[in-house]
Amino acid sequence: MEKLWTGRFKKALDSEVNDFNSSIRFDSKMAKQDITGSIAHAAMLGKQGIVTEEESKAIQDTLRQILSELMSGNLSIDPLAEDIHSFVEGELTKRLGDTGKKLHTARSRNDQVALDVRLYLREQIDAICPELSELIEALLSLAAAHRDTIMPGYTHLQRAQPITFGHHLMAYAMMFLRDMDRLADCRRRMNRSPLGCCALAGTTFPIDRVYTAELLGFDGVCENSLDGVSDRDFIIELSAALSIIMTHLSRFSEEMILWCSWEFKFIELDDAYSTGSSIMPQKKNPDIAELVRGKTGRVHGDLMTILTVMKGLPLAYNKDMQEDKECIFDAVDTVLQCLSVFTPMLKTMRVLKENMKRAAAKGFINATDCADYLVGKGLPFRTAYKITGEIVAYCIEKQKTLEELALDEFQSFDPHFDADVYEHIDLTVCAAKRTSRGGTAPQSVDFEIEQAKKRLAELTEKK
Ligand code: ARG
């Protein structure tokens, strides 16, 4: 296939250099966006009288024809083309001759590629958001079902205070809601058209950038042509948002992995979402969760790639920027793939409530409540804390839990203890009393779920 830029050159490109330089391997993913952008450009060229209306129409019709042939598989992309832009223009020219050669008037591959990537990523954000929304909905209904399921809450992975499983799940719902918000934000900033920035400096032709921006569904145009062709912060931003999604999924995966171990046994994964061992017949492994945790490394790496590619580049376009695509495509594909298996894994897991409760009953998880009880009897918190610490030390020595102490044993530490202490240190009561806003009590969880539902509705509407 002949290069777009022949004329100045006397020799063909060295074949290895040709492979090295080519981006068709990955930018053919943007064929649809490239053609859509070109159709808008051709329509604008016609409207502005830069090409005739007939020429504009012929170009648009042929581009539509090329797109439909590509989609139906009747036309395949030439793997030897330099990039998707060259391929499409070459195909157009093959079919239309000189008229096809007019398409690139008042345009450069620099604004073209910036446009294609924005169009492509905008669609990808629109594909990720419903996946996130489905995950959040799954969390909301699980949280409602477990609004009063008691489990140990941890800090430092040490049993800390009893919480409800619904509350724990809602923590993730909040994270994923922010992730959706971040994507919406990123989409809003991304949604400006670079088309018409041309190579770097704009053009002498009387183009109408606002027209093409509107045709392509943008909220406006990039106001500086140098910036429009050379900024990739929308890719960096999306990479960062995707990296945060993966961090959230990874932490959740880590907990799932712990929870389905025999040491915890808080959940059991469905057979369809676990794998076995080739040698150990007893094993049921949480491979999906582990892979999600592992793939987080890739996506974080993708963010580092684009940050590093961009950091030293002078304005405006540099070929280095061709390296922006594989990393962001990989990040998008990985997030979509992870979400599509994570949500059903979550939905189908079995929650082993009794084991959660049993684990919460150990480890003096109600010690804070014992101290709070004494505060209720008029002691200063620090004094109550110290007395409770001594009781815990006594229990450890006697191999008892707080609930198992007799009243006279409690009273030997402080005369304020009464028979009502047992109710105060009951795990269900401990959780139920934490009714502060955002707290773990079932009624607080209900409120959180309501808030989350409202936020989700706003985010789904907004987009
Ligand atoms: N394949 C190139 C990229 O991805 C397209 C833009 C080429 N522009 C140029 N001036 N060589 O960045």
C-alpha cells in the first residue's frame, strides 16, 4: 500500500522500520471512529464550499459503504497499512479516485488520531459505567439482605468491633459510586473536539469546527490547536480512574480470597466461579478474585506507561504519542473483563452468616462496648478503658470471653458493673447501637442504601 506521504522520498521505507513504525496492529480498533470522524469532516468541507456538495456526498457515501463492509466482514483491514487513517483514505481513493484524495483537505493525521481516540474512549466509558452500575446494584441488594448480619470488623486485620456485613458491603458500594463519578467527570473533559486543529497551527481554509463537533456529539472544541493535537491528559485521567477502579476491585478480591479460606469461611464461592487443583483433590480456589487482583498490576502499569511517554514531550505532536493507545486499550479491556466476571461471582457467592457471627464472638471485639458501658455509669472514658483492659487480660488468662465472665468477676474490677452489662456487650446490640450517621447499625445501613440509590440514579441519568 502506498504511503500517504510519498513525494519527498526517493526510497521505500526499510521493511523492518516499516513494521516498527506501523500502528495498524492496534489502531484498527478505531476503524469505526476514524470513518465517523471523516464523514463529519467531509460534510463540513461540503457545507463550507471547500469541496463541492457532490464531492462531499460521494466521499460520505463511500465512507459509509467502507464502514458497512468492514462491519459485515466483506472488507478486511490491510495489515500492511501504516495506520488506520492511511488504510481508510487509501480505500476511499481506490474507489473514488481524485475525489477521495480531497478528504484530507484542512486536516492532519494529528487531529485525526486525537479525534479517533477521544471518540473511542468515550464509547468505552459508556460501556464501563453500566457494568459498574450493575456491580453497585448487586452490592445494594446484598447489603439490604445482610443489614443485620454480624461479622467481625477489622483494623490491622485484627478483630476490632462487631459490624454488619451490609455495612461492610456498602463501603465498596461507596467506592464504586465515586468511580462512576470519576468516569463521568473524565468523560466531560474528554468530550471536546480536536478536529480542525490540523497538524498543529490550524488551517487557512474556512473550516467550521463547531459544526463537526456538533455532528460528532462533542460539547465543544479544543480551544488551542497546539493543545488539541498534543495533549493526552484525557488518556492519563482515564487511566488513573481505571487504576482506582482496579484498586477497589483488588481490595475486594483480597477480602473474598481471605473469606473463602478455611481460616475464615465467611463465604463460599459458586462452583462456576472457582477452580480446582490438578493435584490436591480437596481444593476449591478463588482464581477469579486472584486474577482480578493480579490484573490490577497491568492497569497500574498502563497508567505508568502513558505518564512516562508524555512527560518529556515538546509541543506539539511527536510520534512517541503513538504509544498512547496500547496501554489505554489494555486498561479499558482489562477493567471491562474484570467487571464482567466479578459481579456474577459476587452475586452467586454463599454467605455463611453463622461463621461470621462465630468469628465475631472471639477476640474481645466488644471490649469498646464494655468500656462505653462504664462511661454510661459515670466513669471517664480513659479510666473505663483501663479497667476493661485489665478485664481482657484476666479473660485471656482464664481462657474466657467477656460474655462468659460472672457478674461478681466483673464487679471485682469495678463496683459499677451490673447485670445489664451482658446486654451491652451482646454483639448484635453492639452493632445495633452504632446508629451514628454512616455507622454500622442496620438502620444506618438502610439510610446508606437509600443515599446510594439516589446517587446511582443521578449518575446514570447524568452520564
Ligand atoms: N499512528 C499515529 C499515532 O498513533 C497517527 C498520527 C501520525 N501522525 C504523524 N504526524 N505521523 O499517533
